[in-house]
Amino acid sequence: MPVKKTLISFLLAALFIVHFPAAFALKSECRICTRGPSELIWPCGLPFEDPGYRIYGPDGSERGGLVRSEGEVCTWRVGDYSRRYVLMDGERELSSAVLTVHVVPQNLPEIAAPPKGTICLTFDDGPCENTAEVLEILAEYNVKACFFIVGFQQKYLDILPRIVAEGHTLGIHCYDHRAYRWLYQSAENYFSDLMQVQQIIYDRTGTVAHVLRFPGGSRTASFLAWALEGGYPEFYGRLADLGIRAYDWNVQPESGTKTTEGTIIDFTHPTEPYEYAVVLQHDTRYFSVKALERMIQWALSEGYTFAALDASFPEIHFYD
Ligand SMILES: [Zn+2]
């Protein structure tokens, strides 16, 4: 009996010695490489899609494996980044590959002065339960507008493709409107929040936004602008790298009133005829939504034209 046991142990040990180096050699010959080129140029502000890696076995065929990925690409800041993919065997690194990503500034369109009497309607804080009604009124008069959206109200986001399909522009407001203090505390907070909204727009519509409205306007954004070394010029410069222009407003018919009638009266009695009006409304304020149709009727009868705000329009900043 002991002899038999010893023999079995001996055979098992021999088998291990014979096979282990072979298995070891096979694993060692696996290699990992980037899927596609090892260097990429990526437009700043476009949500990053990691192309990933491929693993090849000793016979050259593609196979799976345990891979650790290292290094983040920050798409809201121009710079060079690397992603490293490491093929692992337990704790041991078998092979690695590096993807270099050059995040470069986006090109913005030239600014063109709109024809005199252009009105850009803008709606902040949606989408919400009133957004469909706004779209229906706009469609009835073939008026195009811009929606500066928030991202946190998941249940309303299904309307985003419709907004784009009907010829309106989508702009970024912020992900969560309830967090001003957090939002403007640091560039990291602000730009990661912005990218979160950009990602939502991209995922839902396949397009990206090129216009933005600061929550609270550029006055409130001063908390961050003054914290940045270069102040507002740096803030706007960073947004330009992202392919984004920022717009405050110069007409605010809701401001002095909380009524439909007050909103209409304010809008239809400008002190001077509108030359280039960027109108702030909120689709979340139903009294304002109810004012929309009569506002449009009045403007059309006065000979004004409506346009969907995009990055080719002159910026409106309370602060520069
Ligand atoms: Zn807002």
C-alpha cells in the first residue's frame, strides 16, 4: 500500500514538472495590444469611448484574459493622457500595452451677427412635464428654440431625441440644479457635472451640445471664475476648448411676475424694439409656458423672426 501511494505521488509530481513549464510558456507568450492605433486624437469635451485592447495567444488567435486597466482620460481638459492595459496572470504582469490620448481643443464656428429682429427663445431647467406642451406650441408656429437642460430628472429624458428631431438645439445647464455651492466649488466639480450632461445628450441623441447656460447665470458662476487663476477669460477659454459657448440672456419676461399675463405684458412691451433677443424662460414654470403662444403670435405680427440659439450666435455674458 505505501509503495502504491508513493508511486502515485511520484507520477503526479512528474506530470506537474512536465506540464507546468509548458503551460507557463504558453501563458507568457500571450500578448496584449491596443484595439486600433496606439495614439488617438480626441476632441475635448466629447465623451471618451475607450477603444480597449485585444489579447492574442501564442498561435496568433484572439483570446480572452484577465486585464487591469490603468490611467484615466480627462476629456474636459486639453492635454496628453495614457491608458495602460495589463494582461495579468494572478498577480503577475504578462504583457502590457499603452494607448496615448491627445485631448485637443474643439473648433468653434465663427460668430455671425444675426439679422436685426432675431429672437432666440430659451428654456431652462427641463425637460419636465411641460416640455411636450412647449414643443407642440413651437411646432404649431414653426418656431425653433433652445433648451438648456438638467440631467437628473431621468424620467423626462426620453424627450431629448424629439427636441433635436424637431429642429431645436439642446444646451447644457447642469446635471443637478440643487447643488450650486458644490457645483462652483472647483473646476473638477463644475466640468465633471457638465460632462455628465454632455454624456446624457450624446447617449440619447448622438449629438453634443455647443451652447451652455450657467446655473444662476454668469454672475453665480463668478464663484468659480474668480477661483480660476485667469478669471472669466480662463473660464470661457476652457469652455471654448470643449466646443462650447456660454449664453446669459437679455430678456427675462418672467422675472417681475409669477403670472401668465405679466409674462406676456413684459415680453410684448420692450423699451426698445428687440435687435437680438435671448429670452430666458423655464419650461418648469407653467405660467410661463401658458404665455408662450401669445408671445409668439405678437412677435410674428411685429415682424420678428425666431431662431434656435447655437454657437454661431454672439455670446451674451453679464461678466467677461
Ligand atoms: Zn436653472
